[in-house]
Amino acid sequence: MAQQNKQFGNVTSLPGTNSALSGGGFVRSVNDWLMESALQDTDVDEVISGMVSRLVAAGLPIDRVMVGFKTLHPLYEGVSYIWSKPTGQVERSFHLGVRENNPEWVESPMKWMIDNGVTFLRRHLIGPGAILDFPVLKSFRELSGTDYLALVTPFVTDRDSELGENRIFMTYLTSRPSGFTDEDLAILSAIQRRFAVTCKMRIMHDETKTILETYLGSDAGHRVRNGQIKLGDSTKTRAVIWFSDMRNSTAMAAHVGDDAFLEQMNSFFAATAGAVLAHGGQVLRYIGDATLAIFPIRDDEGDLEQACHAAVYAAAEVQMNIENLNRGREEQGLPEFDYGLGMHVGDVVYGNVGVKERVDFTVVGRAANEASRIEKLTKQLGKRVLVSAPVAKYISCPTENIGEYELQGTGTRVTLYAPDFSEACQRLELLRAS
């Protein structure tokens, strides 16, 4: 028992044994632990694992636990966590925004509970009192389930939001022949609200993190969450600076119309900015139909070479993506995408600009301006991609020396090179095939 106490904290005996922790005492111990977890901002899967461990150690006959909730994320609508007795592990799954068309959701107990304003549902799965009115219950009985409990706890993450009320869904399954006892049900119901509060704290943390990273990028979002929010807060960073821009966007917008052009821009960004992210770069901002990004250089010359290597392979992937898109656009009679891309190396100031009431997190500085001017020369020189000498020095693909040019408005002259991505594209094709 001493070893069990060490593993499961202050759970020392079973509910119903007239001990200090029976009944309400046990519930208080679990609820106190849940509040401590909320204060420490513990991950949801760790909370579930710790809570189930305490329940199982106290003798509750739990074989499966599911926790689910909606979340604010650009890629998926909801998250679920499932703990199962055979593995003793919590597995997380993400769910796309297809609930309305998903039979599993439409025919689920949770959907019925929402529609009918019910927060507690219990079903015996065997014996004369069995009710199998949802398809999932039949599946659970086939897995030797005998009793099923579903709890729903509504909550509000932001009272000013128009997204409506959120909910924590929680279900328990047991295979004990006699099912859950009344005391089991009382305990599970009594800890539900504290568990929901703990989850809510983490949901709000994760949603804030998601919003910041979606709108600012991963590194900038991290910096803002860690307090770098005042006007003038900044860090000097050395980086490979990427500036890409869609060509002939005005003509394309006139051809397809304003509403359709937004969709066209998103396809273009998926092909260009998406390649930056795929190769470890950071997209800092979109300027109309242009993308400003960086590949940070941390410490030494080796890291500079690695950053240049990543940037060039991202550029090669852009070329492949645009060519694939244009084949489809040609078949649809749509104008083809074209673009210019300039890359440069230098020190930039990475931080907040604007006014104190409304700041933007970006990079500013001479090197960023020079990368933008290099991109502008791509059209003049008839090249899609131009890189400065510091980038060309560290890339493995062949390059053509275009010559030395003055960058408009900077007073700087740089030697420019046009990379040949044929070999890089072949390597990427092989990687995709494997």
C-alpha cells in the first residue's frame, strides 16, 4: 500500500469503507488535486491520467474514459482524449469540422444530450434493464461493457464571443458485471465540475496560444505570450530574409472578381508561405499578396549554412507547387500564377512597431528592406528567384551570376544570383515518393 500511496498521492482507501477519505472526503481530495492542476496549467491528458489513476486506485471500476470539447483552431473543430484500461494511456485525437455530416456525431449520446438540454445520461448495457438506443452503446457492449455514463458540463470561455457556449463531454464505461454503484455515480458526478474548470483553464491557454501563433507565427506568438507586448520591445536577430510576391495580381483580380480572388490568394499562399513553414521558416506577415518570412540563424557559421539550405529547399518547393497549381489552372481556363522571390542575409530588429494601443510584431531594418528590393528586381531581370551573395555562398544548387545591382532607395550594391532548382526539385520528388 505504501508504494500505491506514493504513486497516487493521498488516495489511501476505498470510498464506502467509513475511512477519513470515504464518500465526501475522497471527492474533496480529488477536487483539491484538480484545482492544484488548474493552477499549474497542467495538460489535459495529464489531468485525465492523474484523475483516472486516483479513481482506479480508490476502487472505481473504470475501463474507458472519453473527454471531448470544441476548440478554436484553424485546422480542426474539436479534440477528444480517450483513456483505456488495457493500455493505461491517454490518446488524443483531432476532429475536423464535419460534425453535421458525421453519422457518429449525429447518432451519438452527446448530440442527443445537447439537443435536449440534458447533462447526465446513464445506460445499462446488459441485463433486463439494458437500453441500447445509440449505436455506440452496442459497440461498447460488444467490448464487454456493462454500464455507461455520460456527463456534459457547459461553460463560457469568452462572454463577448459570438461562438456560443462550449461544453466538456465526459463518458465512463465499466465492464464490471454489476455496473456502477450509486456511490460510483455520486463520486463521478461530484468531481465533474472541478474537472471541467481544470479543462477550461487549459482550453483557454491553448486557444490563446493558437490565436497568437496563427496570426503572428510560432516564434512571435511565443514572444508575445512571454510578455514582449510593449511598443519598442525588440530583439536583434540574424536571419535569411525571404520576401515573395505574386505577379500580375491586379490583372488576376480583375479576371476572377474580388470574392474569388481571395480564394486565389489563399491557394498562392499555400504554395509559397506553406513551403516556408514546411522547411522550418517563420512567416511573419502577409503584405497584400506578398509574404515576409525569415529562417533564423542562431549562433555560428554552420547554422547560417543550415538556414540558407532550408530557405533554398523551400524555394524549390515553391517552384514545384506553383507548377502543379498552374497545370490545374490551365485546364480550368484560369490565368497562371507567377511570382518573384528575393532572399538576403542580415541583421534585423524583430519586435513591436506601431502605436501603444495597436502594435504589430514584425522585422524591420536595412536587411529586410534590401530583401524587398531584391524581389522587385526579379521582374526587371526576368528571374523568378534572386538571392544575394551571402545566400548563394551556402547553397548547394547551381547558381547563375546575374551581376551587381544597386538596390533602389538603399544606396547598397549587391551581387545577385539566380539559383537552378532542378536538382533540389528532384530530391524533393524522391522524398515525397518515399
